[in-house]
Amino acid sequence: MAILINRFEGIARKMTNTLYRTGRSGVLNRARDFSCCIVTAGCELLATADSLPIHVLVGPDMMARTMMDFHPVLKRGDAFLHNSPYHGSSHAADHVILIPVVDDLGVHRYTVLTKAHQADCGNAMPTTYMGSARDVYAEGALIFPAVRVQENYATNQDIVRMCEMRIRVPEQWKGDFLAMIGSARIGEREVLSLGAEIGWDRLEAFCGQWFDYSEKRMAARLAMVPGGTASASSTHDPIPGTPPEGVPVVATVTARPREGRIEIDLRDNIDALPCGLNLSEACTRSAALIAVFNGIGGDIPRNAGSFRRVDILLREGAIAGIPRHPTSCSVSTTNVADRLTHAVAVSLAQLGDGFGTAEFGAFLPPSSAVVSGVDPRTLQPFVNQIFLGCTTGGATPLEDCWLTYLHVGNGGMCFIDSIELDELYQPIIVRDRRIIRDTEGAGWHIGAPSLRVEFGPLEGEIEVSYVSDGHINPPHGVRGGGDGGGSDQFRRRPDETLERLEAATTVRLASGETIVSICCGGGGYGAPDTRDPARVSQDVMDGWVSRRRALDVYRVALTEAGSVDVEATAQLRLAAAS
């Protein structure tokens, strides 16, 4: 089993390597915002190596089923374009190529999928995240519910022309489309070769045994979670289309260790809103599973077998549930999805020490915005999402934050852009990128400090579109841990004055102006005055924590040289305990 699962994961890695090296847009070839996976003919998730959890935990199974429902007769050489959030995808900006792997006898054996976030998907505004879209029609993106784009390996050029007419950067999109086709065809070729080598019946037997093994591993781990029920909520800041108090996301978690099961009830959430924050069913389920896998520890395989032990209860028409058309799910992979993950993670932390995680920071500040305009160097239009940095990592019961996590649904898999490359590919100049001291979520294990990024147009104008969260509701710590730093954003005028900007908007920056982006930090896990003093000393040396904060929050006294004053620290902590 170990050999064969590594063979399948190796195929998925070949697919990701192909897309990373051939994708045209920066969101693919610099930030790596894409995923590749393999599902069985029975639409069960099998292998997801090096993929984003919010893309692949749930969704590939649903999209493969949609492909089979809409196209009962599948043939070798077929390929399907899919991005419908009502049929298993995440949001319209994530284009998916599905290719059925059909053997020499015409039997459908597996489906390979390549999912890639698009720099532009035809939205009414030049962004792939439209938090303000009141419905899918206002969003404006092209929607493809498992549409056949290749037959007998030949591309349907009618569909390509439709996309080229709607998408702002048609050559860039077409390059990404061809890269996705190439990635998925690599997967098809390799799975066919594996079937010829091992035998299709033997591979089918392996899949069944691998799923059973994974389920047993999951059941054994869930048997260690303290039994009981806990509820928690995490609130998204208000934006246009939401209530003035924001969007609370509620989860109730029931652990049944004797059964080796866990239940996540999401039915007590508000109805879908007239904005783009609503979750697709795939993202709702994936976000809940992310919290479970992050919060129970251990190297449990992520596949259809382990998923059998998690029961997720949803309500149709809820903001975190099953959306009805024409509800907009434009920002489905990030903002409210992250809040859902937090609610489940905090619930797990309430069940017992050593489980759950602190809240990770909220996402989509201007440092991760979609930038667009006309490049004065070439006089050509440009659209791309930049990834200039988000820290946001939350603390876990096992270790400190992952500093450059980006956001909890991405799983730390995306890359941070090189400043030099972003300045080469877009007409922008980056003035500043640095950690903000004393913004970490204090704790036994610490959350990430916030990051400050400032950039603006090289010359002329640019538009910056973002859907920021976490200013009013910063990431919370758990089990005595402190909160992480909140987000903020400003316009810097040529006279150096700062103007606070809205949380979700498109900003037009003129020549000489910049936008200042402050991303969230991450929450801490456990009481700060239980943190290893040597680690606090190192945090001070690294510049994350000031000496004053070390003394006041962590109760750690330092010598002039920066080492721990053991006796003074012991007295401080004893006094705090009493």
C-alpha cells in the first residue's frame, strides 16, 4: 500500500510540477495557487499531493460525479472545464480541468483534476474576488458546469473564443488553460501507465484497502479526543451586503471517542447574504475538515477513507451550507471559509488540552489583492493577484505558528511573491515589507505577528481590489492564549497623510500614492507565562517581541545581553500565579 499510494501521489506531483512550470499568470507560476488530485471511478478522493486543502478535501469528488451525471458516456480524449460552485467547485475563479482515465477496453477507471485560480475569470470588476457581488449575475463570471472542452484530444475552439471575449487578459488566460490541459494530460498518461504495469483490478483492490486503512487510522485518532459537545463562533467583519455587526459563523462539535467519530453541526448559521462571501458546499465541507485534521494531530491520510469518520451536518440556503443558484460564492475559498475553520478549531480546543488550534489570521488584505490597469511600459492591460505576504499563522498545541501561512484554507501551500518579480511583471513599486513587533498572539505556543506591506504604481494609475477581514474581529487565542494583531489598510497621499480605507473595495491609486496593508497575525495557544523563557528570549532577539512585552506578558526577565534572568523570571511567574 505504501508503494502504490506513493506512486499515485507521485503522479499528482508531476501534474503540479507541470502546471507550476508552464502556467502563464503570476498567480500560478509565482504564487502557486493551484491543486492537482486523483479520484476513483466511484468519485472517492485518492491522492492530493502538494495541494491546497480548501481546493481538494471536498469538491473533486462532487465535480467528478457532476461530470458523470452530465456526460454518462465518457471516452478517452475527453476533457471537461468546470467552475460551478453549485456543482461541486469552490468559486468561479477556480477553473478546473477534469479528465476521465479510460482504459483500452473503454472502462472509466479514474478521474484526474487540475484546479487553478485564474488571474481574471470575466467578473464585472477586474478581480476574482467580488465581495460586493449581490448575486452570481452581478458577479458576472463565466460559469462552466462540467462543459466538454476536448473530445478525442481536440479542443472545442468555440469555448476558447467565448473565454477570450469575456476575460480581460485573454492571452494570459489561454496560456493558463493550455497549462492546465497539459497538467491533467500528464496525469492521464501516468495513470494509464500505472494501470498497464500493475493491473486495473489490483489497483482497484488497493484503493479499497487504502481507504479502509485510512479510516482505521482516523477512528483510532478520534478515539483519543475527549468526548462531549462544544460550540464556538468566529465573526467576519462587516462589509457591504452583510449585517452591521458582521457575519458570525457557528459550529457545534460532538466528539464520540468510543465510536471513533466526530460530528460537526453547521445548521445554526444565518441564511446566505446578498454579497460574495457565501460558501459553496465543497468549501463548507472542506473548511470543516481542515479544522479537524489541523486539530487532532498526527499524520492521518487525507482521503475518502478517513473522511468516513467525520459527519458534517449542513442546511440548504445557509451562508455556510449548500447554496442555491444564483447566490454569489465569489469569495468562497477564503474569508467565511476561514471563519468556519476557526469555529470548529476553537470548539475542538474547548473539548480538551492538546486539541484544536488558535484562530489563524483573516485573509485578503491589500497585500494579497488583485491589481489591474494598463502597464505604461507596454501599453497593455494587466490583471493578476499578487501575493506580497500574509503571515496569519495560528498557534497549535504542538508548536508555534507557521509564519507565512497566508490563510488557514490554503494550508501554507502558496508561495510569497518575490518583490523583484512583482515589480517586473506589474507596474508597481514595493516600498516596504516587514514584521510588526508585538503583534503576535502570545501563548505557550505563539501565533504569527502581523506583516506590513506598502506598494503603489510605478507611474500612472492602478486598481487594487481586496476583501479584507480581521480589523474589528482579530484572531483569538485559545486555552489562555492571546489575540493576534488585527488588519488595517490605508492610502498614503503624496503629502504623506494617511487615509483609512474600507475593508472590502476597489481602490484606484494615482501616481505618487501608495496603499499600506497590515495583515492579521495569529492567535496564541495556552497561557503566555507558561512559555519556555528561552524561546521568549529568542523572540526578542529575532525582533518579534519587545523586552517590555516579554516582561509584562510572558513574565520573562532578560539580562542586558538578552539572555534569561532565571531567578527574576521565576519570581515574576510565582508572583503572577499567586
